[in-house]
Amino acid sequence: MRRQYLGEGRDLVLVRGTKFNMGTMLNCAITAGAHPVGHWGACHASPQDANGPLTGDINISVHMPRYAYPFGITVTINGERFFDEGEHNFSHTYAKIGKKIGDQPGAKAFQIFDQTTLKLLPKRYETAKPIEAESIQELAIKMGVDFMGLQKTINSFNATCSDDSSAFEPTKLDGLCTKPSENLRYSKSNWALKIEQKPFVAYAIACGITFTYGGIATDVTA
């Protein structure tokens, strides 16, 4: 049903809920005459550890969210950024970022940090398998992404970040943003720090579906 209503590839993304929720009862109810309602072509999703379980595991899944993206950059397997990581606090953006990841090749991406912000990552990141490197080229090779693409992305990003990072404040919207540039497709509205303090660290992330928005109609008597 995910592939049918959400589109090609959505049957392959991570599922944060039970593996037994396959839509069987929805199909049975509709076949029996129930009226389908809601937005069947959309879902709630979030950034999850790409190496996490394919379906929800009560003992593991709580450690799988990867919401520290405001403090670094996020790139596709082609090494390109695809959204403004600093638009707002993660609590305001994580659901739509999860969807954006699902729209990328392989429904996967990488969060990249340097030593300046690595200390800000939540404890749950300790359950992940970080990719570490002393250079961007080495990092790209270990990530399995295009080196030239990643290097261009980081160079363009760094060139638009301020040399003065004194305004950086991780606990609020600090307004430390990138400067406008034709070489920067996506600006970063807050927490824009250069990626330059090695060793560099990357985390593989994936789209994880939490729930969908389609269901069946009920009245006051259910």
C-alpha cells in the first residue's frame, strides 16, 4: 500500500512502527463498504539512522532518530545539499525533512559535521556508526559519494559562511546565516558554521515513515 499510495520506492523506506501493519484491515474495511478519507498520498516521516531496523523495534527504535542536522550540512549520495538545515529548530522541521530525504536517490542521505559542532550531537548518536576522515576526499570515499560533488558543495557552503562565528548560539535561532551566492542553491538561515575542523564526521541517514494520513470515515457511533 505504501508504494501504491505514496509512490515508487516508498515501499523500501524504513518503517518506525510494527511490521504487521500492512493495511490489511483498511483494505478489508473498504472492500466491505467503508468510506476512505484523509490524504492517502502523504505521510509523516523523519530522519532515521540508515543502519537501523527495517521496522520498529521497541528496544532499538527510540535511539534511531537523527535530528542534529541544524548543526551541520546534509547531502545526497551525489554530495549535494537539498534543504536549509538551519530553517528552524529540529522540532519544527524534522517531519518535512524526513519526507525530503525520502525524495532523494535511495531515500538516503548523510549528515556531515566537523569538530566544532560534533559535541552538540544528542547521546542517541552514540548508537550510530560514524564515518570519520581527515579530509573531505577521504570522507567522500568512505561515504561512497561523488568526491568532486561533495568538495564543491562544502567549498560553496564555506565560502558563504561568516568568518566571525561569535553569534553562534545552538539553543536558539541565532541568525548566523550564509551570505547570498549564485553558487549556493540552498541558504542556511541559522547556525551556519564552516565545515573545516577535522576530523570530519558523517552519519548515514534514511527516511523513516511514522504513520500515513489515509484511513476510513466514522461517525459518532463509530
